[in-house]
Amino acid sequence: MNILFVNGSPRGRFSVTLQSCLYLEKRFPRHSFQYLNAGAGIDAFERDMAPAASAFQAAELVIFACPVYAFLVPSQLHRFLELLKEHAVPLGGKYAATLLTSKHFFDVTARRFLEENLHDMGMRVIRGLSADMEDLLTEQGRRELEDFFEYAVYCAENAVFEKAPPAPAAAPAVYAGRLEACRKQDGFDVVIVADLREGDEGLRALIRDFGAVFPYGTRFVNLADFPFRGGCLGCLSCATGGKCVYRDGFDVFLREKIQRADAIVYAFTLRDHSMGSRFKLYDDRQFCNGHRTVAEGKPFAYLVNGSLAGEDNLRCVLEARASVGHSFLAGFASDAESLRAVSMRLAFALERGYTPPRDFYGVGGMKIFRDLVWLMRGMMREDHRFYREHGLYDFPQRRWPRMLGLSLLGALLRSRRLRRVIGGRMNEGMLAPYKKVLEKTDRRIKP
């Protein structure tokens, strides 16, 4: 079978993910393997997509291989997918699978994003593999990789593929509302960050009307105007030396123009199940902050030109980002009613300093980062300092008094006689500390 690996890593031949592809080529010599460096070669594909079209035409099975960057795929692969659509490269009926490597931080949303776009182009999608970036170094990881490849080939040979999900609801007509401006108050710095392009009048109108109904003044930053030198390369230069290899001033721009704000409102036109490749480039380049939640406590909101109905994966990404960053998400606005609601929620969060606790997305995501930073603390020095100073190294084995108490209780409960004696008092014992809180509260509010 003719296999095409689309290497979406910006690291090109130095990609960790690529090593898994090379391993498969060695283990399965009866197949023919070709490689397309979509990530590292994105500038060349911007000029000419003919080589890509030729490579896809010859392939019987396409495997999109890449690391996970910021909840999704690298911005370079994101842009390559856009180019495939823009040039109408004929992919209908081709079998495709995904091969992702990461530390399992939201690899599921990266996989779903890829699959959604492959379905858009009429490809027959086979369920892919999400591996740890070090799995190839273990016998079990290599076995799982081989099993995945054999499964993908079997599916392609026997016309077995995932059913395409229902298409998202059609985007509404271009937003063209005109809301009356309210009286403005002073006190907060709120920035609206957008990828506003020429002719994007719906997004322009959304930004205008949010500025009208929001009770505080806003300022505007257009990512389309920033001279990005390129997308994140995953080189870890910022983690080890504190400086990005690009000298385009993004780190200063990010901190002075955006992150110093009291609240951030992102505005975008829905494209290809995402905020678009320009926003993805912006997200990836924020790795100059490492794994530090530097915007913790800042409320966020989104102005969406288009319909989020059916875009569950994108909603998951945006909600998870807020939770991981320990920020309040004021919601998504795409019409007059939701603009008012988001405006009111955002104003409340600013005025009251409202920041809810992290949910499953945030707690789980931070634990993955906690363990990664602890392991790599010798290299990720700034991340390590941040996690140590903010008490984020909350390893359960450090809570030894509680562990000792529960071990003692477990030993007691192994006795049938003691279980009969203690059993009826377990519920009361569990609720005892909570009742103390209620009693103290009751005493405080009584005259």
C-alpha cells in the first residue's frame, strides 16, 4: 500500500513524531512510504501547492502526524489544512488517520480538530493514535504503534471508516446589528484582540456593537497588523534561554499590549472549526510564557462571527483554556442578545473580581503540567520557579498527615467488629468538619 505521512511538525526532520513514522517504515517494508513536510515547509506550500497535490494523488492511506500545540495542532499544519481547502486539492474518498504525540494535554481536542477538517474534505477517516512523546522508547509504546498502523491499513483495505458527523448548523447571515452606545465608566483596561481582515464586515460590526453596549471603555489590537516572523518551532529556546528565536518583538507585544489588560475579549470569524490559523499562530507563540498561567484571574469573552452550534470541539477548547488559566469565561456573543449578556457578565467579573475555581479541564490540565515541569525543572527554570512560588506542586504524597489518618481508618475498618461499631458513625464523622463551618457562620451572622 502507498502510505503518505504528512509531517505537521514545524521541527521537520527533527520532529519526535516523525521518528514514529520512520519506525513504521522500518517495521513494515512491504508498504511504500512517502513524506510531506507540511509543517516545516509551509512557506513553500504558500507559494505552490502542486507538490502536495501530487503526493496526495499517489497515496492510498494518508497519516497526518504532528505534536499537540496549545490544545490543537501546530499553526503551520493548521495553515496547511486551509491551503488544501483553498486550492480544492481533490481528497474525496482518500483514507486518512492521525498520529499525535504529546504529554496528553488535550490531545483529544487536537485529534477531533484534525478529523473535522479531514471530514470536510471528503476523506474517509480512520480513528488515529494519541501517544505519549516518549512511547516509542518503550516496548509497549512500540507495540501500540504497530497495532495502530496495522489497524489503519486493515481499515483502508476493507473500506472501514468513521462516519462523518452531521455538518454544523449553517452560519447566520453576516452580523449587521447596530446597538445604541451606553454611557462609559472609567476604571478598567479592556482589550479586544481580533484577526480582522479586509471585507470582514460581520466581525467588524460585532466589535463595534460590543464596544457600544459594554459599560467600560475598550481598546483594539488587530493581529492581522502584527509582523509575525513565523509560528512556534517548539525549539524550547524561550524555556532554556528566556528568549524566542524570532526577533519580531512578539513577547513584548504580548505582555505590553494584551496581557497587561484587566480583561481580554477575543473576536474572530469562525473558519474551519477554529478561530483561524492566524489566531493559532498567536496562541502557539504564547509559549514564550512557558507553562505559566500568567493571565490567571483575568476574565475572558469571545465575539464570534458565525454559529458555534455543532462546534462542540471548539467550545471545549475555549472553555478549557479559561479553566486551565483559572479565569472567568464570560461567554460567547454572536448576536444582539448574547452581546448584552456577555457584556454584563464581563462587567460583573471585573467589578467583583469574580474567578470561579478550576473544573475538570483545569484541574486535570494543571496536573499534567505540574508533573511535566517538575520532571524538567532543570531546564524549565522559569516555569519551575512559578510553580514553586504559587504552590502548584500539590503532589498528594506530600499530604502525609491525611494519608496516615486514612491508612489508620482503613486498618480499623478491616475488623468486622469495629466496622459494626464505627459503621453507623461514618456519615457523622465525614460531615463533622462541614458542620463546624456552618456553626461558625451561624455565630457570625447572629446579632
